[in-house]
Amino acid sequence: MTEQRVLNLHDLRNLPRETTTAWVTPSVRSRVEAGLGFTLRPPLQPLPSGVQTLVVIAGGTLIDEAKVWRLENAPLVKLIAVPSIWGSGAEASPIAVRNRNGKKDIRIDPKLLPDARGVWPELAASVPTPRARMACGDCWAHALEGFLSPLAGDPLRLEISKLIRQMLRLPLAGDPAWFELSARACAGQAQASVGVVHGIAHVLEGALQAQQPAGDWNHAKLCSIFLFPVMRFNQQASGKWQNLLQQYELPADTILKVLRELFDCHAFDLAIPALSVHWMDILRDPCTRTNSTTVRPSSLDYFVGKVFL
Amino acid sequence: MKNRDKLKQLLMDIFLLSETEFRFDLKREEIPTWDSMGTVAMAVGINETFNYHFTPAEAMSVNGVEDIIRILESKGIPFHD
């Protein structure tokens, strides 16, 4: 789905140290220092002259920040993105989603795509179990909403359907294979669009973080929680959901069972008041408006009433 | 429900218009939420409601509510009920 170069750990180790610098997330700092030996610098700060390659080893938030930073401040510097956790697929996408004043700033530009993405499977071991599970939900949201998008054509749906079958074979837990599948899911949805799961996540993340700071509300968690309710909504709203899955020989019941496993009823209940307050903002979100079925003002009742259960 | 009423409700929901804002002679440029994403949502909604799938060319050629009715009527979906 993408012509982006893919580098393994051996390739990363062979990058010239004198012209390469790295920005890393704190959770992998010691591992990067021991494994790669790059000069680490504080993220989003000016680079010294002579730096030709910037390696960012982090989650999607910092990778997306780095993509925009590079475009605006150092367009000639080569950017290599190495995800420390799967799910966002930021390393493989020309889209950058940044948090600004509690809202999402979304930019789309081919020049935002990193020059290469790195795969470092051992980093999967450093991901805590609950976070790993949510990252799987993020990946599932990209794959399913990209597959169902009204903007997706047959070749893309065929490719994503193969990806979904591979995802079904993986546990909802830390597994290095998720890195590759996540990158492919994100590259796929970048060619189509996503749907109301992302509309909800984009609008509610900032609001819930402000209301419930201890709740660890993030994009992956919201995708994980709302994926099952939204897919049931799509399924019940029109026959398109079932027809598309049948057409591409995807097992609807098995997929729904996976999504049900991701669903956290307690967290959903905590999010419902914010969902009600911000529903009209969610309807205005561009992602919601490319949902595979029509989302209406009255659709809120479906979620609040937990009709999906 | 008559087709005119179905279409009115659909477009009010998709473009987030109130009862007083909606008119059957509304033009695309009068509706701020009728951008490219709004066109996608409109095409999805028309398919669900009237079981007719706009071609991309048809969807892009629509410049107002009357154009939607004209296209649907040409496909045998009556609006004089």
C-alpha cells in the first residue's frame, strides 16, 4: 500500500552516527542508548548543523509532531520513524494528528510521510499489557473503518480484508507482528478515510482528559471502547456492513467477538456524559461524515441506550 | 413517509440544519456543512434511504436539493407523492 522504505534494526544500527540524531520517548530511552548508540536530543528542538537524518523512536503522538516539525523546520533532513508501540500507524501515514488546546489539529500532506519507517520488534516487550490491548483496538479501528469507508475502492478493500484475516490470528496483547499490521492498516485507511469511531475519539479525547485526568484517556483507549458499539450501529443501520464483509469473505461473528473483547463497559459509562454533551461536535467531525452509514443527531440514543449490547 | 419528507429529514440530519433553515430550493453554497465530506455523507444517506447509489460524477454535479430530486426522479423515484 506504500512505497515507503522499511528498515530493520540492522539497518538502523548502520546509519552514520555523525550525521544522525534521535528523538525518543522516555520509556525506550535506555533501550535505544544501549541498542543504537545515537546521540539523543530533546524532541522538537532545533537540530545542530550537519544532521542529515532524524530518527524518531516513539508512539504516534511524538511521531506526528516530528512529521510536522520536520516539514516546517528541516525539510531537507531525512525522517525515519520507528514506533515504540503499534496502533497509530503514524510511521506509515501522510496524516499528522496533533493535540492543540484540547482539540485535534489534523494535517494531510504527502510530504508528512516519513522517508522510511523502522521496525524494532523487541520494543513490543516494553509495552505494558493494558496499553498493548488498547493499541490493538486502535489498529482494528483503522482497518475496519478504512475497509468500510465509502471512499474505499475494491482493490483497497481486498488488501485490507487480507490484513484483517491476519489480525484475527493475533492475540489482543503484545506481539511484535502488530507493528507491521498496524503500519499497513494505517496506510490503508489513509487512502480512504475513517468513520465515527475516529470522530468520537478526536472530539472526546481532550474533553475527557480535562474532566477525568486520572482516566488515562487517549486515542487508542477511545477507539477500543467505541469500536464495538459503532460496528454494531453500522451493522444494524444498513445491510452494507454485512454485505461488504460477506463479499470479502470476512467472518462477521468472529470480528464482532474480538471487538466485544475490546469493549470496556465501565469506561464506556464514564465516557457517555461527554458523548452526549459533544455529540453535535462529533457529527461535524470530518471522520464522522465519511462513516459507512449515516450518523444522525438521533443516533446518540443508540449509544446512550446501549442498544448494541 | 413521503419521499419529499424522507429527503428533507435526511438532509437536515446530514447537514445539521434546523426545520426553519431547510428549503427545497437550497443551494449547496448556502449550506456551510455541504463540503466534500458532506457530499460523501449525502451520497451514503441517499443510498440508505432511496436505495440509489450516486455515481461520483452525479454526486459532484449536485448543486442543490432540486438537483438531488431531479436525479432521483430520473431513476424512477417519485417526488410528486
